[in-house]
Amino acid sequence: MTMHVSPEACPALVLNADYRPLSYYPLSLWSWQDATKAIFLDRVNVLSHYDRVVRSPTFEMRLPSVVCLKSYVKPSRNPAFTRFNVFLRDRFTCQYCGSHEELTFDHVIPRSRGGQTTWENVVAACSPCNLRKGAALPQHCGMLPAQMPYPPTVNDLHRNGRLFPPNYLHDSWLDYLYWDTELEP
């Protein structure tokens, strides 16, 4: 018996022209419609397919599972300052107690004391620690961050993203993920 798989359940892993994913976290995926459009516009090479086929009255095509851009897209050198990227930099861990629950972000030097909302002053913090610290300076309340905040590079975020793989990885993607990771001797 053949199971019907919806095309929506068939995203394509998108690789740059150097065969590395455009991003690891979130993993660079395109919908089957976007991947198909890129194929017809001759912007990608198909490296692997799903067993799933889509049809029109005059055409039939296997859905791509891995595509590689024909033109190299230069990665951004400076990641955007977003809540998600702060969490990713800090490995989704409260910098005060190590919890992974109820994450928010904290201004190390509180805004009420002139602290800015920048890479250098914001850390991931759980809600209880954030409330406990309040508007105090870290040295006054004995709550120093485990890692002082810093502006991460794209490589920092990629490296951290590899620690949190997506819930679903298609078998055809595995040959293209993490191949640049250093191997254990």
C-alpha cells in the first residue's frame, strides 16, 4: 500500500553554490512551490528528489528534496540583532541560572541606568531571574552572566544552531548538513 504524502510535507533543503546550507538555524528550506519555481527559472540545480510526484495535465515532476543555488549568495557578515538571535547566541540558556524555560532577555546594565538595547548589553534570561535582578546592576545583586554579551558572527550563530537540529530531517539532507563540522580524532 502506497501512502499519500502531501506536497506541503516535502520542503527542499536550499544550499548555497558552495553546497552549504544558506542557514542552519532556522534551516534553509523552501516550500515545494518555491523550489519548483526556482527550477523552472533555472536558478538551482536539483541534487536529490523525494519519491513524491506532482502532475499537471501536460507535465509530471518529482519534487526536489535538495537544491543548490547556481549563483553564490554572499552570507551577511553581521547577524541581525533580534530576540531569536540573542537566544541562539546564548544557546537558549538563561545566562544567570542555566535554565532553558520561560526565556526572555535582560539588559545587563538596566535601561533605567542608561543601558542600551545592543548585542553588548542584552543576554538571554529566564523570567524568574529577570524579575529577581530587576533594575539592579549585576555586581550589586550578585548576578553576573555566565557569558558576557557580545556581538556574534554569522559563524557563531551557525555553530550554535547545529546544537539544535530541527525536529525533522529528511534522509536526503543528511549528506549536506554539518559536513564542514570538525571530526573527532
